[in-house]
Amino acid sequence: MICMIPARGGSKRIPRKNIKPFYGRPMIHWSIAAAQESGVFDRILISTDDPEIAEVARQAGAEVPFVRPAALADDHATTAAVVVHMLDHLRAEGAEPPVICCLYATAPFVRPEDIRKGAEMIAGADYVLPVTTFPFPIQRAVRLKGEGLETFDPSAYATRSQDLEEAYHDAGQFYWGTSLAWREGRPAFGAGARPLILPRHRVQDIDTPEDWTRAEAMFRVLNGQPSG
């Protein structure tokens, strides 16, 4: 099986976040280590446009088979397009796999056992991805309007929270998917996807400096690390 980790060099909100130190390791090392410890992958491949990221990844034991084209390394490049580019490379080698796992480089909370569980669940599905619940009913979300507030769904505001439907969101850790589903652009949140439900305390997307600070605090608590 193949693990692909996308790691472009042009992160804007957290510069160099894919290799920024996070509790003693470059951030990407946590994902590489989890992939290695899962024991399910024959190869761990990095898709990057950045020579420094490539070298850091190689030092952790991953392969960097090519330099990602600039057209797939800007702010508009999608994860699916990057995965298909990797599949094209593997097809050219005569080694395109039936399924591939796309593991994010900024996923320090990903666990090897969750990766293994995803591998078990992909049979018969298009995708498997970790999800978790929202901490507050999404039906009661509000927007800013002028100097006041406005509810997105006024009809649900008077409903008891326990009577509102539970909502989930992508955990932002990994996606198992069949090569056919990736190539055909099948939706990752459609009927062909299977959810791997994670507890909220093991999920934190890392896109902003505030996210990074929160992730450090969560990691410290979960792993018994001293404060930095």
C-alpha cells in the first residue's frame, strides 16, 4: 500500500508550517512516523515543490520521487489534483495502486491504529476519512450582521439542543481512497465514503497561528509533555 503526504512550501498563514518544529520534531515527521508505525505501507511518498521539505522528509525515511510542479503548489491546488498527479507518476512506473492514503503533513494527532482501521474499512468504499462532532449545534450558528447578530437557521433556535441532529466535520488527518474514486473526482463526503469517528480531543486542524497554539496545548496534555 502507498501513503502520500502532500507538503508544499508556500504556506502563508503559518510560514514553513510543514517543517516548523513541533515538540522536538519538524511537523511533517509526526505524520511520517505514524505512517511508518501503522505497518500498512510499502512506500511513504512525499509530494512537495520545496527542496528543504524534501530533505527533511528524506531524513525521516520517506521517499521524494519528484518535484511537484508549480501549478500544483499554489493556493488554488486541490488535494485531489495532487493525489491524481501522484497516481499518474505511479502509473508511469507501472505501480499504480488500487487504493492510496493521502496523509496530511500537519497531523500530529494522527494515530497508527486509526490509519490501520481506515485501511480495513476501505474495502467496498470510495473513501474512508476521520470525522468528529462539532462541539456546539451547527443549527444555532450565528453570523455578524451590521453591529448585531443573525441566526443561520431561525427555525431551529428554539429547539432543545438534545433534539437537534448531531453534525460532524472532517478531522483533517487523512483520506483513504480508491484510485478510481480520486481519478473520477467522486465526492469525499458522498454516499461512497465511510466515516471513522474520532473523539474531539484528538482533532485539531492547523491552519492559523491560533490553531498552532491550541495544538501545542492539546499535544502537551495528551502526551504528558512539559510546557515549552
